[in-house]
Amino acid sequence: MSFSSRFLADLYDLPKRKYRVIRTRNIPVPMRDGVVLVTDHFAPKSEGPHPTLLMREPYGLSGFATIGEIYAERGYHVVLQACRGTDKSGGVFDPLSHEREDGLATLEWIKQQPWFDGRLGTTGPSYLGYTQWAICDALPKHSAMATKVTSAEFKSIVFPGGTFAVGLWLSWLQTVEGIRGNPLRTARRMATGGIEKTTLRASLKLPLRDADKRVTGKQIPFWRKWMDEAVGNDAFWEPLDHTHRLGARTPPTSFVSGWFDFMLDQLLRDYETLVDAGHAPQLTIGPWTHVTSDLHKESIRQTLTWMNAKLLGDTSGLRAKPVRIHISGLDDWREFESFPPGPADSQIWHLHPGEILSLRPVRASAPDVYHYDPADPTPAIGGAMFAFKGAGPVDNARLEKRDDVLTYTSEPLFNPVTVIGNVRVTLYARSSLTNADFFVRICDVDEAGLSINICDGIIRKTSADPAVPDDIWKLNFKLHSTAHTFKRNHRLRVLVASGAHPRFARNTGTDETLGDATRLEAADIEIFHDPSHPSMLQLPVYELDGVNNA
């Protein structure tokens, strides 16, 4: 037992270890095209039989070695493999592109090993989750999956709402390349916010095609490939989309995510696909971002509990109900049979002039206006973004004070209001340019005036979109899922802007392509709230035991 595995097991309050572990390093596993991927095998020092857990990842074998050891100490063979072009594996790293074929080849190799007994689990967060979905329809009959903060497709992750998640991918580039080159320096930059600072500086310069060199000092092949081939090209993404592989034959699956993870809605889509196919997957959602340590603590615990139940037949660790979610505002955990927990009541709030949000219907009024200048882009403050510093629920005062931001606020609530699921917003808007972004956020404002973001979403409009009467767009937002109680005497707030940079690449206002744009044009934006254009907020409201909802 290494010091790191003992420390992590104690920190995460994991079940006691059962076995010593033998680790075999750098096993060459051949792929179908002859490329060799380096693989470590962690084995319980016991004759067994023992089930096997597979983790395939691009972050270097050392980063997940402690996790592999922890699982092996508790009775599992663990196969930890470096994806193509990462660590000491051969080939070129082309994110997402080889995980299906390489995963299938790795399954064949596992089946040939003398220690494999037919029971297989797959586990891991984020990219490791994607590698699971890539082979989920080819797993052995006695299998189980534990996916965390992930998605079976990535087009919607790369281009949320038609924008480009430039902050995510520039930060991820630095993380992957940094771990490969200087892991200690990269860890320091993660802890101090250095990665986010570099991302911001690089994303403010144009063209974006060269942002890879600005953050890593060299050209990154997949970044250039995305700039050339991935933008607006469904054919590029089709073979990388594994959502069609989810169905009745998918192994039992456990999901873990956070309300401020940028892949939450995609994970919930995959969860709902399995529910519709007749499965009873386990779902846990906490008050976490993509990189919150508590999320990864819960992920490891849930992996052990789920695999013990599905591969070892020990169901003692399973909870009574499959869905467990955290309700922010209450700071309370609730369990349900499904998500969402039954039909919701719909509560409609209208945007009014004078920065008012009200249940009253709208009357005739002039639109509100603001000026968006991509040379001084509206900043990303908090929210569901990939960031080691600054993600999640934060004070929005600095954002709300800007001239390019509108807010609409309710009176203090007489009764609490609990929302679970996707808040919807209908926004009627017009821009002086045919290329414009619209960002909407819901905040909870307490008695002291502190405004904390709960959920948000973005939509990009371009000159390629169909013309509309009077050039007024009707924008239908589906904000990312949430579970939150607005307490009595708190106020609801809707925030409207035209960006959140660098979480989303700023709209340059021109028809230049994403990778090659160099010109910036400012736009005048109008937000309408009259009987013909009733901009509104739709809340999915639930009654919870012990909460006196409105």
C-alpha cells in the first residue's frame, strides 16, 4: 500500500483495503493498426477470481495510478491505459477520434488475459467517461459502468449554443500538454489560476487559429484540425457521437455530476436515454464544478459501491432510491426515484421595463438597449465552466454593474420557490448586426443584495439564420439543469448580456470564420418586453417536504 493510496483512502473515508497490490508497468498493448498503447495492470495479491476495471485516459498513467491502486486493494484487477499519443503510447493524440477502435482492441486484449474472469467494469470522469461510451455496446455480458462528468458526444460540448467553448479547450490544452511536459509546474498553475490567466490572454488575441501556440508554444494538430474541419460540419462529428450506442443492452450504469459541471445536461440526456430504455441507473448530482475535489471523492466511492453491487453481488452499499441530488439554497440532499422527480408546476415571470421581473403580464413598453463591443467583451464570472479557479456560484456584482449587461429583478418572495430541472427563458431581441450572441443567467439575490448565479445558457445568431419579421428574434433558452430553493425574502434576477468571455468565444460581429477572424464590430442590442414580444422566464417548480413553496 503506497502512502498516496493510504492518504486518499483515509481522506475519502473509503472501505478498508483487502489486498496488497502488484503493479505491472508499461505493458505494450497492440492496436489493430499496429500502434502500441502503454498499459499498467494493478492486481490484488490474491488468487481470486477478481473482476476487472478498465480506465482509458489521456492525462498520463501516473495521474490515475493511485486510483488504480485503491480499486485493486479492494478486490479488482485494474487496467489503466494511456490513450493513443499520450504518455508513452504510440501514435498521435487526436481527441475523441480513436477511442472506439482502440477501446475495442483493448477489450480483446483483456479477454485474452489469464486473470480475466468475464466480469468487467469501466470507470472514470470526463474524457475517461467518453472512452467508456465509445465501447459501451461491446462490453461483456457481465459488465457495469461508472461514468462521471461526461458525455457520449462532444459536439455540444465544443460548440454550446452555437458558440465555441474557447476557454474550456485552451485550458484543457494547457492541462494535457503541461502534464505531459512538466506535471509539477502544471499542478502549480492549476492551483494559482495561472492556466485561466493564460487562457484569457490568448483568447483576446486573434486569430483563434494561433491560440494553440499562444498557450503551449507550438502548433497542436487537433486544434488546427478543429479550426479547419469541425466548425459547422456535422459529418465531422457523426463518427465521434456514441449516443446511438446507449440502449436496452447497455450495462448497469452509475452517473455522478455537479450542478456547475459544463457537461451536466449531456450527462442527464444520457441518463434519460437509459431510463427510457428500461434501465434504473443511479444518479448523483452535487454542488460541484468539473474539478471539485468532493465530486471526485464521491465518484470513487460510488464506483466501489456500484461495482461491488453489480460485479460482486454485494448490494449493501446501495441507497434506497437511485437518484440523490443536492438542493442549493437549502444546502440539503434529497433522494428520488427518478430525475426530474415527476411533473413540475410551471411558473411564469415576465420581464418589464425598469429592470423589473414580475408575475404580472407585460404592457406596451419600449425595448431596453445596451451596446456590446467585442473589443471589451463581457467577462465570464462563475458558472458551469472548466476552471480550476472561479467556476461555480459566485457574487455577480462585478458583472451586473457593466453597461453591457441588463438585469431584471423580482420583489422579495413571500414564500420559497424550489426549481428542479431546466429553467426556460424566452427572449425577444434585435441586434444592429446579424451576428450576435445572447447570454441569459438566473441569480438568487439575498436580503443583503448578494446576487449568486444559479444557471445560465447562451445562443449564437449568425447571418446564415433565416430572416424574421422586424429583425426581432424569438430566442428560446434551455438553461443548464439545476436544483435550487429561492428562500422567502430572496429575489429572482434575470441577467441578459451578449457574451461570457472566455467561457464562450466572443462573437466578432462579422462573417469571418471562427479560426481566421481578425476584425471586431460592435453591436447595439434591444431586448423587448411588450404584449407582442413578451420576454419571460419559466420555472419548473416542485414542492419538497419541509419547504413551504409558493
